[in-house]
Amino acid sequence: MLAGMTPITAPDLARRRLLKTGLQTSLAVGSAPLFIRHALANTAADVERFALGLASGCPRPDRMVLWTRLTGADLPAQVEVKWELAEDEAFSKIAASGSEQAVAADAHSVHAEPSGLRPDRWYWYRFTALGARSSVGRTRTAPAPDATVARLNFAITSCQRWDHGLYTAWGDLAQQQELDVVLFLGDYIYESAAGAAPVPGQRSHQGGLCRSLADYRQRYAQYKSDPLLQAAHARAPWIITWDDHEVDNDWAGDSSQGLESDFPQRRVAAAKAYWEHMPFPKAMRPRGHEIRLYAHYDWGNLARIIMLDDRQWRDPQVCPKPGRGGSNTVALQDCPAFADPKRTLLGSTQERWLAQSWDASRPWNLLGQQTLMSRMNWQENPDKQGIYWTDGWDGYPLARQRLLNDLAARQLPNAVVLGGDVHANYVSDLKADFDDPKSAVLATEFCGTSITSQGLDQTRINRALPHNPHIKYGRSDQHGYVRFALQAGRLDAELRSVQSLWLPGSPVEVSARFSVEAGKPGAQQVG
């Protein structure tokens, strides 16, 4: 077996076929779109060469990235993988084709980059290698930058911890939603070791805490083995950024929660495995421990999507627990470092890039980033000035103020901040001054809950909401995703929640609906 590769064993094959059968039931395959039915097809009975599915991402008007990773214990060091991109799901009209060399040094991952494509249209794609053919995925190009676009349908998703629930939300997204693009805002994997033996019917992580390249590769392979996640990838292109758990809980630059001296090398392994398993172009291959993730995408003349990275270049969190790095929850008056104007969450280079990336020529600017931007005061003691969690924007309040001041100065017509990380649904007003009820609302925030990852008890959030009147909605007892429909004059949001995380095929319900009218920042609950 090649170094760093994870063998696909007979029990794995049996389990995946059972999972695939369950997916066929939960997605009602007979009525699912044809490409979803293709995605469930078993193309290699003995050795599954494409057991981790396929994906697409980084959609541009003339190109995108197509991804897969070959599997099997007997893979040669180098394998030719052919790919096809078609204008129809029967593959009768091929728009582009080519081949890539999948090599052991990159975990036999494939990052194909068809170009010269037509803007604003759907395509279908597949891979072939070693006598096996992959499932079929559907993807699309973005509209031309100056094209008139009536609508953008998208979802925000994050935090899919394997051992906290089944991926029912992904099944709902794959079957029920007609989306142009999926924004994934971090925590694709969790690096933690397996916990205690799970309850029957539940699942646990394979292996220990991820430290080496082989560890991270194995963890991605485990997560990507889930057929519901595979179906969601096959449904539409993704635009992706990471958060902490793709590397280590609460990491900040070269500082880990455990203050490990060898953490920079661990970052090298984590960044490489991350690139290997995401639909990123070859140009995004990490350079050592750094990978350039921040970018913007224009959706015709309707919207600019800006994606940030708040992990690689941030300053370490203020006032950590003794002998530890990472986050803490501390009173403002007990931690003067909160007020240090030099501290940054994005890094100075990315801050300048963001300031230049806002686009006043389009009706909407959508800022995808990892966490809750609105201030969240956990104060219960009236003698304290405020109590804040230091890992999010609250730990970098003057960096947040710089961002909001820049928004105000540019007078953008409609800015919407999108986040994840905190395992709860929050809908908030972003204000110039959170302490002033009359302060102007500068932007609207939707911080989406987790796919599965557990969060704080709802009673704690209920106690905090009175101290945070700019937060209009806060629920940690919901897990799923947020679905959006954007038009020039209106943004509609639907918070979709799984009723039971461990019940296969659990119903998914609409927990709340909100809308934002163009020119009127701040979301209003509908119904």
C-alpha cells in the first residue's frame, strides 16, 4: 500500500453499498433527477475507484474545477484519469474533455480545469480510470460579468461533524433544492480523535487526533464516503473556505490551542490534505502551510460573492486560559487587549484586499466568512461592561469596526454577511454602534447553523438575547442549512432544520423565513 493511502476494505464496500441503498430510499430515487440517479450507480463491482464521489467548484463564466480522488489499495503510483464535460446528461454533446495524471503524492486526487465554456449554463461531468467510470455530477458556469441576471439561488452550509449526526440535511439539499451554487463556510472535517463508543446506530471518527498527512487524508476519506454528502456535491458547484477544524480547534496563524512547537508542520499537512480533497484549481496548491482561499466571484450584474479566510493571518486570541492557546470567554474590563487597534482577524493584506473588493456597481454584495460578525454579549452580571467570546469577531472588535466603517464610507446599497462556526442560526443587524439603539444599520447578517455539529444549550442563548437587541433570531437547537433566493429587489432566506439528527430520512422543516428589501438593511421575519 502506498504511503498515506487508506485501503478500501471489504467491510467498507459492504457498508457503502448499504449506505447507498439507504440513500436511494431517502431520496426517492425513482423521482430524483437523472444525474442524481447516475450518482448512485455502482460502476465497479469489485474495486470502487471513485468511492469518494466527485465535486465541482470555483465557478467562473468560462470555467470551473472538477474534482475526484481515486480509491483502492492497489493503485499504481501514477494513473491517467480521463474527464468529460457535456452539455446534456446523456453526454451526446461533449463541451470539453481531457486527462489528468492522478499521483500518489497528491493522494491520487484530480483537479481538472475545463475552460473556454459558455457562461451561465449547466453542464454534466464524469471521470474514467482503470476501466471504471465515475458517477455523474452536475455543475454550471457563472453568468458573464455584465449579463443581466434575474435570480441567484444559493445556500450557506458549515460544520458537519461526522459523529454528531447523519447528513440528512445534505440529502434534503440534494433532492429538494434547485441551487446555482453552495457556499461552504468551514469545518468540513473535525480533526478530533474518536470518542467513547457511540450509541448503536450512531457513528464515530476513525483513528486518533489528526496530526500527519496520512491522518488528515483518512479523515477526509471517511467524511467523503457519505453518500448524502456526495449527492450534495454532485448537485451544484461549491465555493469553499475553511475554519479551524480542518487543522486544529481554535488555531490562529502559527498558534495552536495546545501551543505545540511543531504546529507549523502540522499546518503543512492539513493544508495539503485540504487542497487534495476540495474542488480547487492547481494554482491554489498550498505553498508550505499557506493556501490562498480568499477570492470574489461575480454573478452577472446581480451580485458579488466575496469569500474570506479568518484563520491563517489572524492574531492569537486575547486573554486565553492559563497555559493554553485558543478561545476564552472573558469580561471586557478584565482584558485590556480587546482594545488593541493593531489586532486583526484577517491579516493586514486581506483587510486591504477586502476594502478594494466591495462592488458598488452591483445591487448586492454577499460576504462569506466563517463566524458570527454581530456582537454577542454574554453578560449576566450588570457590574460588568460586557462578556465576550474571543475566537470570533468579538475578540477582534476594532478589526470589525474597521470593516463596518469601510462599509459605511462606501455606501454600498445592499451588503449581506454570511457566516457559520457557532452551530446556531442567528439573524442580525450589523450596526455602526452596537451600544446605540438609534445607530444606523449598515448590513444584514445571516449566520447559519451546523449540518450536524452540536452547539450551546438554547437556554443560554435565551438569557443572552436581551443583552443583544440587534440579534433578531437566535436558535442553537436547529441543525441544517439556510437557503436563499436573491433578486435585484429582494433577498429571501429559508432556515431549514432537520427534526432528528440520528433518524435516517428524518423530515426537514422550515424553522423560519426572512426577507431583506433592497435599500433597507436588516432582515424582517416573514410569516
